[in-house]
Amino acid sequence: MKLSVIIPVYNGADFIEKSYNSIINQQLADFEILYVDNNSKDDSVEKIESLIQTDARVKLLIQTKQGAAPARNKGIEKAQGDYMYVFDVDDEIYPGALNKMIAVLDTHEQIEAVFGKMVKSNKGISETEKPMDETHEILFKEKPYWGLYWFSSLRHVVGPPAFLYRRTVFDKIGVYNEEIKNNEDTALDIKLGMTCNLACLDSYVYLYFKHTESTIQQAKRSMPRAFMVWPRLVKEHLPFYLNQQTPKRFQELLFSQLFQSMGRQLVFTKGYGARKRLKSKLYQEVHAIRIPFVIRFFLSIFVILPLESLRKVYGYYIVPFTVKQLLK
């Protein structure tokens, strides 16, 4: 089979038909659609089963372990296609986008994955004006260019539906890290960009539908970003650094983000006792690396005086200088 489209679903009944049509309208030749239900409490399963009755290319998988990573991994495990496309049930794909990406992989055997652009909107494709800055050109960069580019700023990151992978990618780099509850896709993308040959298609691939009930929007409302990024840093990027030969720029980004996140988490935490326990926990989670004295000194100050003004001095001056000295 040419292509497997993997669509995790958690209470996505309102989007099942739209997601199905978004794939069907791509006019693909040889594909399957794997919906992976992840403990939905609405009638998502019933709607998927209705599609199965009319289209044998649609399949239903069940993943009881909660989370986007386990759901996506279940789809990857069961997929039959040579190419993998991981789609989010509430998003939409621009006409012809998948065939364009398939053509890139078909004609460039050395390329392991291709990705394009995304548009963010709180409306659908039909109601959202697509930017006019796409050239449809294919851009090739030597690894680890894209990994460092995405690691340097989350503003550069595009979601999973922007990518088309060869199935061999997951044999090479592994699947989504199930220990990470948020940003697991970013973790995989950065590892992908560090280790694989990628092509960038300068075309808009999909529309990311921003709505208040999405899992990521709920997480952002309930948790400061410093706490969201920490698991990705310590469970994915730190082990990658410890087990791989990484360029100096990767190390700069890793240590800088680790130290910055530690400071932010302490300042955002209320209560002296809670901050003291958190500092011990953070040290334990990065025990494999040496934390410079000046970083430890400031983190100890934050336990006593969690002042944002002091944290800004730490973030703007102390961390960059310390990381530079650490990696001399």
C-alpha cells in the first residue's frame, strides 16, 4: 500500500466526517485511513463505524492508553503503507497537498520525509484566506539544519500534518515518546531533523484549526509554558545529547533551555516549601549533567525570592554567559 493516514480521535465526533472528506478530496490512488480512538466519550466510534460500512479503506483501532503519543504510535504500528501521514481530526488539508508531497518522496529516494507549511485559523479552509507567499519549490538542507532550526524556536515548528514520512523513518528514530504529554510531536520533529534527510516543500499543506476545546489549548490554559517544555527537554533532548554526537549549537540550545526552564518553573511556583521540593526534583531529573555553580546559586535564590525581575536578569545575562563558558 502506498499511503497510511493515521488519525487519532478523542471526543472528535463533530470532526469525523470533515476529516474523512479532507482525505478523500485529495484524490489519492492507494491509501488507507486508520482512525485511532483514544477513549472517546462521545459518539466518535459510531461515526467511524458508519464510514467503515461505506468505505473499506477506513479502519478503526482502539488505544486505551491515554494521550496523543500512544494513539499515534498505535496507528504507526498497524499501518500498511510505505508512506505515513499523521493527521489531526479537527484540521483540514489543502487540495492536492498530499499528492505533491508523495511526488517529492517518489522522485527523491534519498529523502526520508518531506514537510510543508501550515495556516492557523479559528475558521475552516473555505473561510480562511490562504497566504500568497508559497512558491511550491523544494528546498533541501543538510542535516541537522532543520533539527536545529526547530529547536531554536517553537515559532518555526509545524504540526504533524505538515509532514509525510517514509515508514522507515520510525524504524530509524523510533516513534512518539509516550512519556511526554505535550510537545511530543515537537520532540519527534527535532530528532527527525537532527538525524534524517528532509525536504521542505514551499506550499501550504494543512490548516491548523484553533479552537478552545482542543487538547493543546486546554493544556496551555492550565500550565505555564516552562512546565510544558520541561518533559520534552529531559525525556527526549537530554537523552539524545547523552547518546549521540551532537553539534555545539544543539548543546547550546539544550543547556540554555534547561537552565531557563528551571528558573521559570521556580519563579512560577507558589510557596517556599513547594519551590524547595521542585528544585530537588529538577536537579534529580538532570543528574546526568553538571549544573554550573552560578546556575545553582541563582536557582537557590529563586527558592527564597521568586522575583520575575531577578529571573529576567538570570535569563538575559546569566544563562547565556554561563552556557558559553560551559561549552568552551
